[in-house]
Amino acid sequence: MAMTVTPLTPDFCARITGINITLPLNDAEFAGFRAAFDRWSVLILPGQPLDDASQIAFSENFGPLESTRSVNPAAGTPFARQSNLDIKTGAVIPADDRRMAYQKANMLWHSDSTFKAVPSLCSVLSARQVPAVGGATKFASTRAAYAELDEAVCLRLDTAVVEHDFSYSRGLAGFEFTADETAQFPPVRHRLVRVNANNGRKSVLIGAHAKSIVGWKAEESRAMLDDLLVCAARHSYSHDWRQGDVVIWDNQAAVHRATPYDSVRHRRLMQRTTISSRNEAYAQ
Ligand code: OGA
Ligand code: MN
């Protein structure tokens, strides 16, 4: 069985078939997969019914997994759970519950874990239960956004450092952290421009958690971060989920966002594993 890569836009997002990621991959199989990931930033794999154990095993091919910290219902495990179902009872969570308000922030363009001291290489999201309508996830290329910049702007951005702040981004979506939650997630700084160590392609690390460019005037910084998102959104792809789909995205080269669904009438359960970038060359 040979892995087939089908591009979904000219330079971003590809569908992968002819590989079974629910079973262990050998080194050659994973090397081909990793190369496709570096090339396309977002890989869509239909019909790969991962359970928690096989999702962890597959995800570990990329590197060490992050452990989820407080606020997400799956805190303390390697999973981040995006769901309207109570983690213990499976009952639908009322729309006005704090847990649903928290998830609304996923509807802003973002890159996972940029608010952590070590950002994430990639996320693996598996669709365990999907609503009949709604709940698509959109992806946009921050590599394409960088590629559109004038040389003079590139020069300024290549040395720029951005402050990322989790309580700031949740606030944007109308979710207020308690003082305890805020204290757990102090702001962190990352270089704005990322260089993929395997192919040299540059991208920008932006999205909802990106609060400001350090040392820039507030309006100038906000305008630049917003412009970069607008550019990225011109190179986007929307995925309509089917149960058993798995999507892997490069958190350094893409942003993503959730879209609405009727959380009172439909059940949605998505399990995410998040791979740390601490073993990547650019993190050293
Ligand atoms: C995530 C995420 C979007 C969605 O899992 O990181 O942003 O549509 N998910 O559930
Ligand atoms: Mn996310």
C-alpha cells in the first residue's frame, strides 16, 4: 500500500490515503509522512478510527506530547477535549455552561499552545463524534502569509519577538480567567518568524494568543498582527468532519479555527493530542 498525497489547495493542505495510522508505522513510513507534513502543513486523513491508545502511539512519532493543563476538561492527560459532552457522564453540556464559553475561543484564528514557554510543533485531532451539520474546522497558511510580504517588511519581522498571553486571548472571546488561572499562564515570548528546519520555509507564529510585537507601538503592532492573519486567511481550507477523520496541522505554519454547530441538538467529541516542539531544531 503506497501513501498518496492529494493537494487540496495549490500550496496548502493535502489529503493522505494509502496509509493506516491506527497501526504502528515503521521509520520509512513515518519519514514519508513527516515529509508530507513539512510540505503541506495540514494533512487530512479520512477513515482512521483512532482510539486514545492508538492516537497517543501515532502522535509520539512526531515527538514528546504536551500534557494538558487546567481549564480544558481533559487537564492532566495528554488530550485536549473539544466537546459538548460531559467528560464523566457523556451528557450534553448546557449552552450557558462555563465549559462551552471556554470552547468559543476556538472560533478565533489561533495556533495551539503558543501561550506556552515551548510552543507546539503540531496537533493531531481525531473526530470521535461529529454533528450532522456545522462544526467544520478552518485552516489558514501563515507560510503563505509570510511569502506575500515585501522585502522591507520581512527584514523588520525577521527579528521581531511576540508576546503571547492565554488570558488575553480568552478575554477576546469573552471568557474571563480567574486570578488563579491567570497566574498559571504568565505571558511568554516567541520569535515571530519560524523557519522549518527540514525545508527552510518561513512562516509566522500568530493567532489569538499573540498579544503584541515587543517594542512596537501598540497600534502598529496590532495592525501588523491583524494584517498577517488577513493574509493567511486568503490561503485557507475548511474541513467538514466525518467520524473517524484525523487531521494533523503544523502549529508553526498554520492557524485554525472552529466554526459553530448546534451544541444543544448535536453531539460532538474531538480528541486532540499536541506535540511539543522541544525536539525540533528551531527550538534549540
Ligand atoms: C483544537 C481546535 C477546533 C475544532 O482542537 O485545537 O481548535 O473545530 N479545534 O474543534
Ligand atoms: Mn486549536
